[in-house]
Amino acid sequence: MLSTKQNYSSNPLLIEAANNAVKKRIEREKGDAALMAQRAGILPDSWQSDLLRSDARQMILLCSRQSGKSTVSAILGLHTALFKENSLVLLLSPSLRQSQELFKKLKDFFAAIECAALPKVSEESALRLEFNNGSRVIALPGSETTIRGYSAVSLLIIDEASIVEDSLFFAVKPMLAVSGGRIILLSTPRGKRGFFHDVWTSGGADWNRTCITARECPRISEQWLLKEKESMPSFWFKQEFECEFVETMDSVFSYDDIHAAIDPSVKPLVFL
């Protein structure tokens, strides 16, 4: 006697019905990355769902450690590669190791949802994933020299953006203007300096800003946070878990003091 599974797999009508159901689900996921995340085993928090469904071109995520910012970014990267043909998704971090971690998340999510109705992997390496729809996902260390050779970027994800060199950010902005691509900056704060701080505080209304502290993450308990708060310097806890831009320990003058000392009406000296 055949098992239920065997009966099901040998019944062409049931097979066709199942395949049609999968195709309909994939078609819905094409317009809703949050649905794709659910099939990958992720139940998004409300803020993650909002980002996954957002059409904002510029996103900045000021989020606590372990809040899920890299997860939502990896899902968005994968969704772009699968449903936008010939797209180029770049994953950047201060170091190659960190970029590879984000890359691994993306690959793991694809392994969880892979099916006949989705594009197939045509080429794969430790730093690169290519699909038969022409899309590519590439992980790189965050430096100006590594990024300048790429063009037509569909989505640029900069992880740990608060410690990435400013020169990289200024190098990629014109590239995105030409391609019309999207950019996601994600990080905890690291002092009142650098492009991440500047974008968050004064980057303009074109940026979609999301701030999630550790207390807003349902997976981090208050008891654990209290222990962490007792075990580390106050400025470090505020930075890592409360998402505050605090002064760095090596600052001689505070950011606010420096900013207050600047008079925009004074013309700079020019030496010929």
C-alpha cells in the first residue's frame, strides 16, 4: 500500500494544484518581501515588515545589536536579486569577514525558500552569487577602491556604516544617482562624527529613518540588558543598546562645542 506522500506525489492533478499554489505565492512575494521572509522562516517585527514593504530609495537603520537589522537587509538584498532581473546587489562592511557574514545570511535565506518557481543559481563563490535571471550579489570590504569598478548598482547595503570610511560613501552616492538604485545604511552609532551620524542628524527628508533600541526588540530581555548595563561603561551601553550618539573617549572637544564654534557667515581664508 502506498503512503499518503507517495499517493500525493503520483497524482498529477494534486501535483499541478500544488505547483499552481506555489506560483501564486511567489507572485505575491514579488510585491511583498515580508511574505518572502515568512517563507524563509522569519516572522518579521512590525518595523521590519514596514521596511520590507517600503519603496524608499534611501534607508538608514540606527538599531541596537541583535535587533534584526542585518536580517531585514539580507532579505531585501535577496528579494531584489530574485525579482529584479539583471540587478546588482552589493554588500559592504568595514571588513571582508563582516561582508561575508551578511552574504551568508542571504544565501541561507535563499536555501530556505528555493523552489522551481524562483531563479536558479548559475554561479557561486565565497563572495559572489549569480542567478540565471542575470542578477548578481557580491560581498566586498568597505573601501573606496573596491567599489569604484562597479556600476548600475540596484541595491547597495552598507553594514556597520558608522565605522566605514567617509570616502566610500561619497564615492558611491554619484553611482546610485546614475543607476537610480537603492541604498541601506545600517549600524549602531559610533560617536558624533562620520557620514552615518551626518545622514541621521541632517541628511534631509529623502532618507527613511528607523531607530530600534534593545528595549524595543522582543527577543532581548530586560534582565539581560540590566546585566549588560552593569558590566560595561555607560557610554558604550548607550551606544550599543540605546542607539545614542555619544562622544567618543578620545574627543578633546565635544561635537556640540565644535558645531557651536562655527560661524557660517565667516568666509574661509584663501592663500594664493
